[in-house]
Amino acid sequence: MALAIPQIGFGTGTTWYKYGRESEIDQTLVDALVSALQVGITHLDGAECYGTALETRDAIKKANIPREKLWITEKYYAGDSSHKSKSKAANPLAALKEILRLEELEYVDLYLLHSPYITKETHGFTLEEAWGYLEEAQSLGLAKNIGVSNFTVADLEKILKVAKVKPQVNQIEYNAFLQDQTPGVVEFSQKNGILIEAYSPLAPLYKGDKSIKEVKEFLDYVYELGKKYGKSDTQVLLKWVLQKGIIPITTSTKTERVKEFLKIDDFQLEPSEVEKITTLGAKAPVVRQYWVPEYSKFD
């Protein structure tokens, strides 16, 4: 059965990242979250390494939204391929318990392994054992759903071989200029019933060289569709992501912009338009902002 995840997620990472300064509450983020919740956002995407649990706690309290109306995602801080930094918790289950304590929540709706860079030598448990901790979190009712983030096909195959509960989500960097974070991962995930979530889905509007012919052609076409439907470039690209069967995660400090994110239910791109955005985007230079040391070799 498909997950009923609210279609636009509000991210509390990137712009707001403050790992190591968790006790310093960023009031700008609290205010942005409260504003987002008040205009209709119900899906908050967080992570242990963002260091923003207290802001999430304060915003939920201040906005006074019933817990059952919210979708809260959190992630275990596995670290990257350098293994220079990782969660201070003993394991993913212990990390989740601490996140819940900080956020004053009884459960999260979705708990992810933030990356596959987990080994016995660096973490004290294998990637497969890490997944076992997530299954335990779910069985205890601390996480309603479990999944992964930034996983390749090979990483997913490792988990699928041992999983009692298969990953329900793979959250990856995804946009029209990066349609596969790693080779074949979108198709593999979708074929195996694993929902793709996209962070940085609007990167083509803000990153890359707009003087390049292929980029200009892409942006001109998105603008043309915006005029046709009476929508902004942002709304067209978010709709494209959704019509690809993917959940976009984005963020903003501006209330009007968050309202814009939410106003995309009243139009539908034609299949040919979805395909043309896909084709034009694939011709443009890759825009990859994250996990560059690990995955830029695929560009």
C-alpha cells in the first residue's frame, strides 16, 4: 500500500544546519516553521545532523497543530564516506529515542538512515544491522514508517536481502538536472515499491550557468508552461516532480513562497509536457550540490 505522505515537505536542514550547536535555538527557523504550519504545511523533514530538533519542538507547540495532523520525518546521522563524523548515539534506535526526547514527541512518522556509510569498524554495527535497529524502532511504535536516504541500488539490495520490513522511502537529491542521484536508483526504487523523496527539487531555478544554451532552453520552456497554466516556475517544477511519482522536499523563510508551494493541486501537466521537461533537463549540465565526493564520479 502506498504511503499517504503529504505531498510537499518542509525541510529543516541545509539553510538551517547547526549540528554541534543544537542548544542554540534559531528563532528564524522557529518562526518559519510556525508560519509554514499555519498556512497548511503538515510535513516536516528533519534529521539528527541538522541540529534543529528544538526548533521543531517549539514550532509544533506554538502553531498548536494536533500531532495526528502532522507528518514528521527524522534521520539517523550515519556520516559520509570520510567517516570523520557521525551520531554520538550508540545506534540508530538510541539516536531516535534522543530525538524524540528533544522534540517531546512519542513517535515520528518516518525514520531514515541518512546515508549508507555504516560499517562494523566505524560504527560498531553493519549497514544490515543498522536496518535492524530501524525495524526495532518500528516494532516499538517509535517510528510509524522506516526508510533510507542517499542509498544506491547496491545499498538497497543489501538491505532488501535481510529486511523483515523493506524500506518504504529512499530520500535522494533529485531535480530536472539530476534525475538519478546514482545510476538507476530512481527506477530500481520505484520498481521495488520504495517511494522516492526529492531534496533540492528546485535547483535548476537557482543553480547552474543560465547562459548555457540547454539551460536556457529548459528555463524558457518551464516559463512557457507557467504562462499557460498561470503558475510560477517553482510551481511547474514541483508539479513535474510530483507527476514523476516523487515527493518534493523544499524550504523557505517566506510565507508567500510556502503558500506558493501548496497551490499546485489545481492544475496538471500534460504527459507530453512532463516528458519534455524530463528530456530538456537531462540535456543540461548536471547540478549536484550534495554528496559530491561520493557520487560526482557518476556525472
